[in-house]
Amino acid sequence: MLAVVIHAPGDVRVQEVPEPRIEEPTDALVRVVAAGVCGSDLSVLRGLSPLPRPVRSGHEFVGVVEDVGIGVTTVRPGDFVLAPFSTSDGDCPHCRRGVPIACEKGRLFGEFGPDGSVLDGGQAEFVRVPLADTTLLTVPGTPPEELVPSLLALTDVMSTGHEAALHAGVGPGATVVIVGDGAVGQCAVLACRRLKAERIIIMSRHPRRQQLARAHGATDVVTARGEEGTAEVIDLLGGGSGHVIEAVGTLQAMRQAIGCTRPGGQVGYVGLPWDVTLPLWELFAKNLSLSGGGSNVRAMMPELLDDVLKGTLQPGGVFDADHALTDAPRAFEDMDVRRCIKPILRP
């Protein structure tokens, strides 16, 4: 079968690899219908994330179950399923507390474990999914093609944007500032609108992304960044916002988010951090609450799925480039140089 394999920084290929098979009684084999390219995939490609050896890439995928192990009871062949970016057993202490990202038996698709083993990623024709009963989420029936991008968004960016809004304490009537206009930032706009925020300000310098954010529900756009952008937000809101989302993962973005937050406010951070040193004094001086981390996608998806199926939540617009799986190197390049927000790959 074909799969996307990152061999080294700057070297992404589509190549023939062995087809996965059922290895454990709790496994499922999924035929991929659509997969996404994520910013964390680009981190591997750029050499920011360790790459001990070539890896099958991708942790965002939806598809149809082809086969299951003898221990699988809730997922059956023929089911259309969503796969969160990490597996979970649903029974460890962390899962029971609603934090499946920290599952004691969980693994990230396309990532190396502490022992050097790897769970092959979802940018492929087929994927083996461990702990299938408690990892996969089944969609009733066969969804129409036009719904697939929105379903795919639930496997990472929409769930992440929603959790970011929860971390920031967003609720009815809130005024929110979002730092980051990529896929997660765009989904955070949708999440804030869904949570009935009254005013949603996105910080963006890119006209196409600004337009999409407004379509998603942003009420204001601030084009400046850094200290200038922070000053503009403070002036616009008369002292900053009590609810700020950081959806980038850089030190500049974190400082910008903190700067836009009024004293006593909340910062929800979900940007994957690279070389970020926490500016603790800035948080301390303004008496801010900082909450965030990797998204608990499996816990977020069921509630959001209901709205996608009803048509009241449509995050599929973050996928603004559509590629065949064989065209993955170009998709990676286009996202890397910001010719698109987020590509979708179709085997």
C-alpha cells in the first residue's frame, strides 16, 4: 500500500510500505478515506521534532473499518469512524477523569514512544488502530462526501480549538481574543461562536485567513502583532480581554496572548510549544490563569459530532487545499510556505 513517509528534515515521500494487519485482539484495521496534514507534521519535516528513523506520518484521519480483532466489541467492519490523534483505553485513572491524552496505554499516531517503537500514522491507505473500542468514534450510517472535511476536522483541530475556548473560560457574552489564524485558531473562532461569545477578535495579518475567520464568526480583526498588536487590543477593549486563546506555540505568540489579557483573566493555550520559556513574572504580575496543553480529542469529539451531523457546526472550511495522497510532498510544501491553511489528503 501507499503511505507518506518522512525520512529526514525536508524529505517527505509517498512510497510502498507493508500493509498493516491485526496484531492485538483490541486492534481495528481502518481504510483511510481522508487524512489531514498538521502543523506538528511540519515540525518533524523542519527538524524541530526528533526523527530517529523514517516514520509513516499523520495523526488526523477518518475512514471505514475493514477488520477487527477478536476483542473488539463496539466497532464493526463497515463502520465509518473518526480517529483522534492519540489512542486511549478509556479505563486508566486519567481516562476516567476525562484526560485521555494522558492515557497510561495511549500512543500518538505517527510518533515514537519512549521505547523507540512507533505507531504508524494515518496518511496512508490503511492504518492499524490499537484500543479500537475506546479510541475510534463511529459515525451513524455513511456520511455524504461534503461532510467528510468537517468530520476530519474533529480528529484534531476542531476539538483542539474547542478545548482552547474551554481553557480560556469562554461562555455566553464573553469577549475573546485569539492569537493565531491557522486551522486551530480558525476552529477556536467557531468554538467561541458555538459557546455564545459576544465578541471574537482574531489577530491575523493574512487577508484570506481574515476572511475565513469572519465567515466563522469573528467580529473584529487586529492585523498588528507583537507589542503593537497588544497595544491595539488593549486600546480596542479598554484594558484587554478576560479570555484569550493562544493557538500558535511560539514565545512571541504566548507573550502576545498574555499581553492581551486583562488582569485576572484567563489564557487558554494549545499551540504546540517550541523553544518557549514561560514568562512567569508576566503571569504573576497580572494575576492571570494559564490553562491548556494537548487536546483531549476523544473526550471532545462526541459532543461536537452531534453538531456537525446537524449542520450547526461546519469546520471543514479550514481544509482549503485538496490533494491525492500521491501528491503529499506538494501538500506539505504548500502548507509549509503558507500557500494554504491546511491540506486534505485522499488515498
